Amino acid sequence: MNGKIKGADVGVAAYILAAFIMLIVPIPNVLLDVLLAINISVAFLILFVCMFSKEVLEMSYFPTILLFTTIFRISLNVSSTRLILTTGDPGNVVQTFGSFVGSGNLIVGVIVFLILLIIQFLVINKGSERVAEVTARFTLDAMPGKQMAIDADLNTGAITDAEAKQRRDKIQQEASFFGSMDGAVKYVKGDAVAGLIITAINVVGGIIMGVTMRGEDLSSALNTYTILTIGDGLVSQIPSLLISLSTGILVTKGSGSADFGNVLVKQLFGIPKAIYIVGAVIAGLGIVTPLNTFLFLAIGIIFILAGRTMQGTIETANIEHEAETEEQEAQEIRQPENVNSLLSVDPIELEFGYGIIPLANVSQGGDLLDRVVMIRRQIALELGTVVPIIRLRDNIQLNPNQYIIKIKGIQVSEGEILFDHYMAMNPGFVEEEITGIPTFEPSFHLPAVWITEGQRERAESMGYTVVDPPSIIATHLTEIIRQHIAELLTRQDVQSLINNLKETNPQVVDELYPKLLSLGEIQKILQNLLKEGISIRDLLTIFETLADYAPTTRDTDILTEYVRQSLKRSISGKYFPQNETTSVVTLDPKLEQEIMGSVKQTEQGAYLTLDPEKTKAIISATGKELKKLDDLGKNQIIITSPIVRMYFKRLTEDYYKDLVVVSYNEIESNVELQSVGMVTA
């Protein structure tokens, strides 16, 4: 492989070196013939490679190739000009092109040459230049959207890091390629202009050399040197025309991975109706006009027959396609596994209207994707569990500024933002109101107002809490995940946590799982903890506690209480700040006895059998006592005895979602508490 690369390097170097040598050193006409033939061959090679390459990046070095061939062609022009002016014999190739194309007629040769120059300069070069410029502009404009799509796919887990890197590299290469092409086509345009000037110099200089140096008469010199100049120009301009055409083909390819010839024929001759009409028109022209009847009638019939053949081919292909489609549908029905993709449900989805898309566009300063990544990190540190991949997608059915959050495919919350506004919230001590659009903060449903960028500084100086739209969505999403993190914890997630713990503490894992508790039972205990916002990050302590008590009971609710008591340092730190007295509400011991007396134990677990009126009275009494904490601006915390904690929490959780129920055994001894009331019913 190394030898081939070195050989290729030598070949390219020799090609460029030959071009510079020809600019300086005179070469014989025989060698010029060889180099001209090579130049024409390379031009045809470039043309057909551009035609049949399936992706433009397969010719990613085309701008460099364009530059090299242009230099080589100009060098040939200089060498042939030198031979024309010095010897009058530039070789067989130039003479043949000059005499053959013009059919021995000077005027015909000049006209044909000028036509070729006009086609080259005004049609091919001009069009290629414009297409390259527009393509480069649109490719660069499309880069941010493509980058955003890659980032979104990466964040939602649709692609891996390696695939994302590969796609980013491809986008970068395309942008670099079309940017280079935009500049490289200028060489082609300059080459055409240079060819026109060199031709004029050859004619004038040749006539002067023939008359003054060789003693030829004016008519003979004009005829000789004009034909040679035309030949020289054609030998140079035809390869230039081919490469210009290659440039146009490359930058106008509509499909990124299409077979050029096959697609071109299908698109041109793929509609039989159009072929029939063309055949009828051509045949009619032959019949009703003085045009050659036989010729036009024959061509018209050929088109009609071609249309009939194409129609039969299309009908056959459609029948085969329908049969194949029916067979595939039957196969899908016979193979249940093919519908598995329809059964999968994304754990967490964030759908938003098109007005919110810029928030996820990195090129426009959007950082929503980064915030989603940070949410997963934050929850992992806070609760000790891995948040599933959060899938982001736009939804045209939503209002432009609306977003919804789904858990397991079901919408659980929604919000609406103003993209170019900020949300200002009164923390409670701001007396002066700021003008804006009234709204509610979506996470906690607090009153707020939308303000403009110009009002932001004033609102902050007045004491308002001001947040930007990405922060609003991120905060809302974080709260929803916290509320539902327990149900998002799957058995597979628990198995991953067990595997991680086993790497450092294999003994405790082997003692507990699967000997004492099953995977499902461990999952239930961890879900119980997460449901009340207790972190499971200290998994070692949790497993050691379970290993201590699991031999005596497999009741997951009771085991959860034991685990909570072993995590009392964490619970105290979460709800009871140090060096500060915490206001709480307690539970009447008589009420605790009533609750425990209504507990019924079954094989499926324990449940309460309280009278509905009694339950209503307990809930009402709890609400009155919690209002005292609300009036003091304190968190809703109720302290109970250990044995009744989980039953009281279960009784009140549907009514007071933010209520924290803690037992005395879950509080550190140095915590200072102040009771502001007692629940009595």
C-alpha cells in the first residue's frame, strides 16, 4: 500500500512539474502531440468520472484537479504557441484539428472556433460559476439545521457518538467542497479568457513572423497561421469545455447517492404520455409542413413505439411492485417480530412547536440540548439513578410556542413560552409591579409576567426573579422527571445498578441478590424511596440494610422503612438544615393508634380499612395544620412514629403531593424541631 501511495505522489508531482517545464523549456512537436493526447484523455476521464460518481464527495479533490488541469493546459498552450511562432510546425495534433474542423476552409474554421468559444465562455462557464456560487451559499446556510438534527439525534440516542462524528465530518466536507468549487470555477472562466487572448496573439504574431522572418506573402501567412492557431485553440478549448461540463455536472447533481445515467434516463423517458405527444408532434410536422416527410414520420413513429414499450415496461414493473408489496405485507403479517418497532414507547419525550426549534439550534445560540444533558447529570447526582434518554422532537400540530412532556407516550404536562421574552416572577417581597403579559410558571404554576429584553435589567433591579425560555423548559422537565422517576426505574436499570455495585462490593451483592430478594423486590424498594424523593445513590448502605432485614421479612414496604432509617443522615440533611430550628406538624398518638388498628395484613401487603368519614376527617385536619406551615412560609413536614409513617403517607399522598412525612427514627439527634400543630381527628 505504501508503494502505491508513493507512486501516485510521484505521478502527480511529475504532472505538475511537466507543466512548469513546458512554460520555460521548448519541447519538440512529437512530445507536444503526446502531451496533447494525454490532456484530452484526462479531460474525458474527468467527465465520465463526474457523470458516474454517486456522491459529490467521491470527487472531493475536484477543485484541486481543476487547478492542476488548468495549469497543464495553459502550459500546453504556451508550448504550442512557441512552436507555431518559431517553426510553424506545432505537430500533427494541432494541424489535424485546424484543417479537419474547418474542412480546409479558413472562414469555416474561424466561425466554428468562435462558436466553441462562445459556448465555452457564455454558456458552460457562466452557468457552472453561478450554480457553484448558489450551491455553496445554500450548503453553508443549511449547515446549522443539519448540525441541529445531528445533535438532536445524538441526544435522543438515535445515533452513537461515532455516527454523529461521521455525519458532522461529512457535512463539514460538503461545505468545504462547495466553498472550494465556488472559487475553483473562476479558474475555468479565466482559462477561457486566456485562450481567447492567446488565440489573438497567435494569429497576429504568426502573420508577423511569417511575413518578416520567413518571407511569406500576407495571404499565405494569414492562411497558414490562422489554421494552426485555430487547431491550437481547439486542442486547448475542447478539453477545457469537457472539464467545464464536468464541473457543471458535479455541482448540479440533485441526488446525493444516485446513479447518474440510470436516473437521467428514467426521469427523461419515464412518462409514456409525454413520449406519445412528442411522437405525434414530430410526425405531424413531417406530414403538414414541407419538412422531410420520411425522416420526421420515421422519428415520430420511433417515439410512439418507444412510448408504447416504456408503458408496457412501467405496467410490468407496477404489477411486480404490487406483487412484491403484497408479499412483503403478507410476510410482515406472518412475522410478528416485524411489529416490535411499533410497540416501543419512549420513556420521556419533549415535543415542541416550530417556534421553539431555535432554542435547540446551537448555531443560533440555543442550548436546550446541553441543558437536557445537564438534567440527566443533575438527577443522577441528586437521586442516584440514571434518567432514560430524553427524546426531543418537533410537532407541527402544536402551537408554535407550545411544548408538551410525555412519560411513556402519555402527555403529563405542557407549557407555553414566548421565544423572545423573559419570564419575571415576584418572589413575594416586590411591591412595585412591572408591566408585561400575565402568565403562569409551568413547573409550579406560580403567577408571572412575560417581559421584553429591554425590561429585564429593570425587573432584576426591582427584585423579580427573571428566567429565560430554555431555563423555563429545563426546570419544568426536571420537575416532571423528579415526579415520575420512580416509574421510570426499570428492572434493567436496577440490574445495571447492581452490576456497578458488584464491581466494588461483590460480597454484599452476593449475599442479598438473588438469595434473599429478587430483582423485582429490590426494584420495588428503590421505587418506594424515589417516589418520596429519597436518593438511592448510597446503594451500598441500602443493600447492607436489606441484607440485615431481608432474612426476617420480604415485605417491601417494611424493608423500605428500615432503609429509610439507615439513610437518616441523608433525610435529615435534605429536610432539616443544620443550626436552624425547623417548624413541623406532629401526629396525635391516639390517631396513630386508630390508623394502626385499621391496618390489615395480606399476602399481597398491608392496606388501611378506615371508615370513609374518618378518612375525610383526617384529611381535613391535616389540611388545617399544614396551612399553619404555609402561613409561616415553611415546608409541609409531618413527624410520625416509625410504625405509622408509611400508612399515613399512603393515606395523604393523593391529597397533598408536596407533603413530607418523616418518622422520628429518620431524624438525626442534633436536629432542632418546633411543633406548630398536631393532627387530631
